[in-house]
Amino acid sequence: MDRVAVEAKIASLIEPFNKKNVALSDATTFADDLEFDSLTVMDFVAAIEDEFDIIISMNAQAEIENYGQLVDAVVKLQN
Amino acid sequence: MTDLFSKFDPLIATRENLLSTGVTDPFSLVMERVLSPTEAICNGRETILLGTYNYMGMTFDPDVIEAGKQALDDFGAGTTGSRVLNGTYAGHRAVEEALKEFYGMDHAMVFSTGYQANLGIISTMAGKGDYIVLDIDSHASIWDGCKLGDAEVVPFKHNDIEAMDKRLGRIPEDAGKLVILEGVYSMLGDIAPLKEMIAVAKKHGAMVLVDEAHSMGFMGPNGRGVAEDQGCLEDVDFVIGTFSKSVGTVGGFCVSNHPKFEILRLVCRPYVFTASLPPSVVATAATSIRKLMHGNNKRAHLWGNSKALHKALKAMGFQLGTETPQSAIIAVIMPDLELGAMMWEALLQEGLYVNLARPPATPANMTLLRCSLCAEHTAEQVQTIIGMFERAGTAIGIIG
């Protein structure tokens, strides 16, 4: 899957977690803009892992602060 | 200059907010005197202790106390040294022997606390390129052990066998894998389906570590924990435990049948670079562990206490952490921190101490009044406790 396809998939996966319908851009942060708490992060990460059949370890998650970084990480991890 | 303490401002505000309502600070209680495993004097008042993890009531056992006094006389107040230098006394070896017998395992390694046992074993065993797969509700000491090491850390949803299976299946086949589970999860007092989970871990070629801190002494026919109770202890590679709960003193340990286990004594930094336990502590622990092997009557009585309290609290309309009593911990779920603190204080005024647990220690941002029962609680004390909960819960408006 290329970046555009991955981004589209993640955009649909994030919907149920984006309670305030925050507009998404690569710079949208999970902690501040989307206000994800640790439980939301766990459920959201699990949804992405299951969709793409990948593991995003805590170590990798620590490097991911915004939406664009997540899309990049998933693109990289699925290869 | 940036004040390094500014990061604590939100917590300072939460705390000030709570205290401004006039409630007693739930995190600065002092036990002025301790009368027995189940009673102390707090704020000048006799108080029943229902939040101590002193499951088997060994803290005042006469044989345990005597062993400690004797060791103080014979070996002095402390070792002033590391286990690998001048800090291994006859008593340290003796308590490791007692643990090997208690669990029927080949190796035992004693740490200065349970926290350090997890910190040391996890960070040392799982290194760069290895994977740790663990339950998201794991204890802080497990998370800190992960953080101290260099392994890839992969959490899964609490007690979710399928989620664990999927994650293990995605890890490269030749990578080292360590699955970390707990027998009893201390916040809600629920147990893990260890038999099923360990079978899945083994299917993927993972080693398994089980923290039995809250089950040792109480669960299983010989008090070895939840894995023994579910008949899968022989499939557990490493059992982590503590002396600060059922054993009734302080210290931590790991027992294992791994043939190379002893090498950890040389490479495990939280074992090497700290002072060993005082002689009196290891003497009390060894005596207590040997007595726990024969604690069947106490185990049965503790189960009775747990069932009686769970049933009564549920009938009164309290929301509990588990549908059925699963351990010696009963967690009463509070609507929020403020009501939780009010209820905690009302119970204290009744003469009952429980733990107030709040995020981030609790799952799902819950505020909990956590009750841990003791084998030394009499049936009458349990009835008294039930009455206290009823009065306090009605006064605060938590039950109708």
C-alpha cells in the first residue's frame, strides 16, 4: 500500500476515536490536538496493528507524536 | 530559568482542589501503633486494617518475630553490602533454599524489594532485539523493568488471549520473546486465565514470566499462586514474588528451573548494585515461607472472608471490580476521586482503613477503594466491616 492508501485507511480507522471531529493534517498531534489518553492510544494502536497486520511497539510509539509520523511509520512497518 | 517542577503543576492543583473540600489527605495517613495484622491506631483511634496486602497475617507470627530477633542478635542490623560482595549471609542462602522448596524449583534469587526483582529480571533478560509482550494493566515495576531494558515492548489489552496471540504471531520468528503476566491484578483483584495464555505463549516459542505477588501464600493448593491453582506452574519459566505481602516483611524474588539461571546474579544490575536485605528480614522471611507451606486452614478462612465481604458489598449495591470474588482483593469502584476521598474518610471515621487508589495506578481512570482481606480477620470483624461500609456508603450517598 502506498502512502496515500495507508493514509486513507488510517483516516477511516481514526474516526471512532476522533470524538471532537478534529480536522486531520500531518501536523495534528495525538496528545494535544486529539486529546488521546493512554487507553485511547492502546485501542487505536490495536486497531491499526490489526488492520495492517503489524506491530507498533511502545518504543516505536514513543517516536510518533503526530498524524503524519504515524502514517510514515505504518508505511515503513508494512514493508 | 525553567522550574523543573512545573511539570507537576496539574497534580499539585488536583491535590489542592481535593484538600480544599476539607477531606483528610488520604495519602499521608500515619499508623501510630500497630496492634496486630488486622488492627492499628490511626489518629488516636482503633482502626481495622483492610488495605495492607498482609494476606496471611504473618507480620506478628511469634515464630517469625523470634527468628528476626535472633538474627539481629547474631548477625547485626544490616549487611552494608551487595549480594555479590559482602552482603550474602547464611540467612540469604537459607531464604533462597526456603523459596526453592516452597515452589519446588531449582533456583531462587532474592532481591531487596519486589519492585527490584521485576526491574532486574525483566531488564536483564530481555535485551536489544528481543520482544516483551505484556498485559496493559501490568504493575509499575514491570513497566519500569521494560523501560530500563532495551527490548521492544508490545502491550496487549488486559487478559485478552486473542490480542496476545495476534501480537506474538507478528513478531519475527527468530527473535527472543518474553511474555509477562500477573496471577492476580492488584487494582481490581481479578485473575488471569494463565493456563490458556501460557499455552498460547508457548505455541509461539516465548518464555513466560508470571508475577504472583498478590497470590503467593493464598492461591493454589500449596499457596504457590494462580499458576499452581490452574495447574500450569510447570510451564512458567520465571515466577516473580515478594516478601512484602503474604510473607509479611520486605524483599522480592525470582524462582526458576532455567539451567543457566544463576548467571543472572552477575549481570543483573538491580541485584548487584544495591545493598542486600538485613539479616533480620531474611530470617523472618525464611520462617514465614516455611510456615506458609502448611497454611491450608488459613487459606480456607481467607477465602471465606473474601467471599463474605464480596457478597455483602454487592448486595448493598456497591459497584465492584469483579462479578465474583477471585482473590483476597475486593475493589469498590467509586464514581469519582472526590466522592472516593469522602467515602475513604467516612470509613476511616468509622474505624476502617482501606486503600484509596486513583489514576494513573488504576485502569480506565477509575477511583477505587481497594480492600485486601487477611486470614487473621475474624468472621466477626468481617461483619463489623460490612456494617461500616453500609453506614459510610449511605451517608456519602454512594448506595441508596
